[in-house]
Amino acid sequence: MRERDGMGAGGPRVEAGAEFAQVAVDVTAEGTDKLFTYLVPRSLAGRLQPGQWVRVPFGHQRMVGLYVGPAERAPEGVALKEIAGLLPEIPPIPAPLVQLARWTADRYLSTFPAALRLLLPPEARRQEVRTLTITSYRLNVDDVEALVEQLGRRAPRQAELLTYMARVGGEAERAQVLADLGESIAGPIKVALEKGWLVAGRVARRRDPFAGEQVIPTPPPVLTPEQQQALDSIRQELIAPPGFRQPVLIHGVTGSGKTELYLRAIAMVREMGRNAICLVPEISLTPQMIQRFRARFGGEVAVLHSALSAGEKFDEWQRIRRGEVSIVVGARSAVFAPFENVGLIIIDEEHEQSYKQESPPPAYHAREVAAERARLEGALLVLGSATPALESFHLARTGVYRLVSLDHRVDDRPMPRVTLVDMREELRAGNRSIFSRALVEALDQTLAAREQAILFLNRRGYNTFILCRTCGEAIQCVSCAVAMTYHLGDDHLACHYCDHTAPVPTVCPKCGSKAIRHLGAGTERVEEELRRLYPGARVARMDVDTTRRKGSHAAILKRFASREVDVLVGTQMITKGLDFPDVTLVGVVLADTSLNLPDFRAAERTFQLVTQVAGRAGRGERPGRVIVQTYQPDHASLLAAAEHDYHRFFAEEVKFREQLDYPPFAHMIHLVLSGEEEAAVIETARAVHQMLVSGGFSGQILGPAPAPLAKLRGRYRHHLVLKGTDIGTMTAEVRAAFAAGRGTWRKSRSVTLSVDVDPMSIL
């Protein structure tokens, strides 16, 4: 980062012996990816510590900034501005996290301020510290008389306040200060707090996300020999010297007891006096995981995820920072939890795409950030999945990760039997229903036996598109180059990318024909068809449309767990983390939805989805079965999923990746240019390509070309894909090329650039 002045021509006169500070200011404007130099006021001289939050003048505003460290000298010919004061209500950031933010910015081609924002909940950045009530004040000045004399006539009320605090012995109740000096003293008190002359005593009112919930403590179960062997491997890495700890990848089939290993490993690291972070893909969808952690560790557990209210999230963040807990369970952002002394980081279902941040930047992957944080803090990284990401399994195969295998379910329960149903044969036999004959028969038997079923379809809505049978035109979103989805409940069309809605047309907008036909099926239609076939069955649907309200995920799953629901219909949110012993049937209504996407991860994602949802069946005493409906029953990923054979899938897929230089054999950087004027987008994309070539980018440059989703939210999209073997070299060369270009590549102010390093998708 380059060092700059504190944004402004005016400022206090710099005296001999003055201190200067480097501050990262919380702004996102172009050209602000710098450390700004400020003058340290006399009241803070010698008291600033790296990681403290300060308030600074920036332009005509006061902004939040992070004190990074001292500056040796002031920039020549610049009138510096002075730090306005500390923000004592926002706890300092531990030094390793500041280093992690720097690494994240470099690794993902982001700005340092953008990476710093990952370290704080938004409520802290906005200073909405509503959890604490100020009850008292304490004087924090070494020489009160000198400071009072300095304030003199310039700030008489501040001088009066400090004189009063000294007279009463340096401490006073808030109510007494206001009573003795009057309500108007509130302004000087605020200034004194910002300057650090006073320290506030506060009483917390915690907003508890677990309020009203009762958890019964549960003792650890007896481990299977396979689990014990895996735990011994984890213990060996935990007790190894920090520089010699090897990350552990637990490859365990669904139901093999990976969560119990996480709990045992956390207990070990707590005995060592260190803290633990456990990441789960979507914590709001997996209340069972939180319950198991709290049942084992009680009040030592804090949670961080997007389903919490703003107040709950901030209060949990404060508990973590104050050291009131030793375990954090959370979604991807919890990798930045403000812990000190982290000894263990666990990533459950490490293959999940939700661990990748898409926007706002930086577009980080929690798995990579966790690996770097573990390295910085001397912690052990443990990854777990029944279907590891190809990159992770490749690292295990090449010795970078320590591979631990769990090949059997707990109590040797059998894996569910999987049947692939060819839907082409169903059509030939005259069955035009969305349910095959095999699935209907299985549902009949399951409901008759009073068992439960899960039906999975990764499309929400009723019909997936509406087609004109005369001209073949699908009704598309006016802002996106995608077909709109029909929703029966509200009788409207909706775009699942920009949320635009429209009435259902009675005639084709292109040719005027009335031959409009509804095609395809979504979860809404599956639910309706189930209710028609089984009027006595209790059916629930779990997708984005039914889970918009806070707590709705947990409410649906609670009804399912208490046997108030017979059949649960849902999208991919029901494929992970669910452990219901009475589920004996899983139906995949259409396995092809993700298989034919124009993306190199399509086969991997399909294998993972089918394998994971199949693993929800047969986790209790009764065996499970899975019906997978598909139009491509001979596809390698489906055949491997039907056999629960990850090694077979990996062997086939890794050959394809190696031939085409895709991950794990290469790194990628995805550059997307978007704008409202297509010509400007095309011109800018070409300019970026030329800039990279001129800048000497040493890797492969694919494009520019229209993105697969060529228009989204009213903006045209063109993209470039960069490939190379060394991600450090690639990011350095891209940074250098853009720095040399100095913005000349931008042909229109309306065109924006998004950067995704090692993308999960290039759609």
C-alpha cells in the first residue's frame, strides 16, 4: 500500500517531535486503496496500539479507520489532519487478523479497506453500539492540570469537566456528573471519550440468539474403531510443533460420524487452553449442528451467521472478542471471528460452494482464508466431507493434506440403495408425470409404513419457464438474459436473478400467438402434485420462497423432526446437515438441472448434490433407498453417485481437468465487465485484454467473450478467464498491469469490473 496524506489541505501545525500514524480508512472510492498519514494528537501520543479503531477526518466527513502503525515521517509539503479520537466502544482487532486482512486483499485482488470490513460486523462500523449502557466515567489523563491549562478559554466546558473529574477522585457515576454539571455537559463528555480523556463504564444488555431455548447436555458416545483411528490422527497433528502441523482432510461417507470427531477435537484444543472455530455451509439451515455443540459445550459456544438479527450478531461478536466463549460456530464469515489464540479451525462439508464469497469484494474462499489463518496462528485446519472438492482431495493425494478416511456408517448401518430411473423410458411408456412409476411406488410404501421421505429438486417455482409453441420463444426477463419462472401461489412470473416480476402473458410478446405453454417443474409444482396424489399426507416445502422470514428454516425442520411432516420437498438447502432417523426414502426429481450448465464444475456439483441428498436416507434403524430420476442415466457422475463411489468419480473427473488445465492443475482469475451499453462493455473488455497483453501477463488469456449469462439486471456482461499455475505470480501481474494502465482501460464510467480469483463458477 502507498502512503498518502490525510485527505485535506488544512490541518494543525506539525510541531517538533510529533507522532504520525498510518490509518486504513473505511472507504470504497476508487483510488483510496492506500494507508493515509495522520497527525497523532498530544492526548493520544504514545497510547495508540496497532488494531485500534479511530475516528478521522476524511474530506468533509468523519470516518472510521484502523490504526495500522506509526509512520516514520510526514509526507513532504502536506498539511496533515489530526486523528479525531479513539473508538473505545469497538474492540481492537488482534494483530494476526490484521495480517489476515492484508493477505486476503492481496490474494483476491481487493483493496485493504474492503478486506478490513470483513473483520467487523456492520453494526460496529456504523457505531450502533446499542448493547451497552454507560453507567460511569473514569478519568484517563496523566497530567490534568496541564491539559486544563492547554484547553484554556478555547474549550472551557471540557476544562470544567476534567477539573470536576479530578476533584471527585477520577471516577463518577454518569447520573451524578449530569446532575452536578448539567445536561449540556453531554457534548464535552462525548469529545472527552473520543480523545481518550475519559473511559466509560458500561453495562451490557445481551441480545441472545438462544433465548428461551433449552438444551439437554449429552455425554460423548463410544467411538467406533474407525472414528478412534481418525481421532488419533487429528491428535497427532494437534500436538505437533506449529510449523509441522499438516491440515487434515476427513473423507467420510454420510452418517460416518464426522461431527463427533469435530466435537472431540474441539475438546482437545480447549484442554490445551486454545479456542476453536467451526464453519458450516449454511448455519441457518443446520440447527441440529448448533444443538449438538451446545449440548456438549453449553455456554462456551457463540454463533455468527446471516440469520441472526443485527443486534444478536453484534452481541455475539462482542462476546467472542471479550473472550467470554471458546468456540465459534458459523458460516463463512466466521473465519474472521475476533478470537485470539485460535488452535483449531474446522470446515464441515468443505466442498460447499457457499464458502465462496461472490460480492461484495473481496471474493474470498473461506477454505483458503482458513488455511492462511491457521498458518498465521499456528492452528490446525481440519476439513470434512463425504464429497471433497477436487482441489482438496488432490492436495490429500499429493501429501499436502493428511487424508483420514471413514468408509462406514456408525453402527455399520448400510448405505442407502440408489436406483437410477431413465425418464426417457417413462415417456416411452406413456408416463408424462413428473414422478416416475418407481418413485410413486416407493412413496406408496414409505407413507404406508409411516416413514418419512425427502424429495429434492434444485429449482424453485411451479414451472421453470413459459414457451410459445408457435415461435419457440421462452418468456425472458426484461433485465436478464434468462427465462422467467412461473409461481403458482402468486400467479406471476419471477426472475430468480434480479427479482423482477411480471404477469403471465396471454399472448406471445414476440409473435402474438396464444399458444402459450407452461413447461418444466419446480418445487412448488412438486408440492402440488404430492398433495394431489396423497391428499392425506402432510407435505412441507423448503426453498427460498418459504424461508424468507427469520426462523422459518428452523420451524420447518422442527416440524419435520417431530413427525408433523411426512414428506419434505426442497432445493439444495435440504441436502446438507440433516439427520432424521425416520427418513427412509429420498427422491431426486430431476438430477439433470445442474448437469448441463456451461461450467467446468457441472459434473462435480451434480455428483456432490446427488450423493449428499442420498445420504439423508437410512440414517436410523431402518434401511434407506434413493430414487434418482434423470434423462442421462449413463453419465459418469450419476453412475458414481449411485454406487457412493467418490474414488471412481475423482479418477474420471481429474483426467478431464488435467487435459484442459482446469483446477486443481491450474488457477483461474475471472474478470467480468458489465454495463448498460453493450458497445461500451465490448470496447472496455478488449482494452483490458490489450492491457494484460502489453503488461506481460505470463499465463493464458481466454476471451474477451460474452459471459454465459450475457445480461443480468439490465447490464450486459463480457468476460475474460485467466489461467496459470502460480496464483501469486498471476495476481501480482494483474495488479501491475492495472496499475500501469492507470484507468485508461475504462472506456466508459458506466462500465464496472468484477474480479473473482479461483472462481467456483464462470457463468
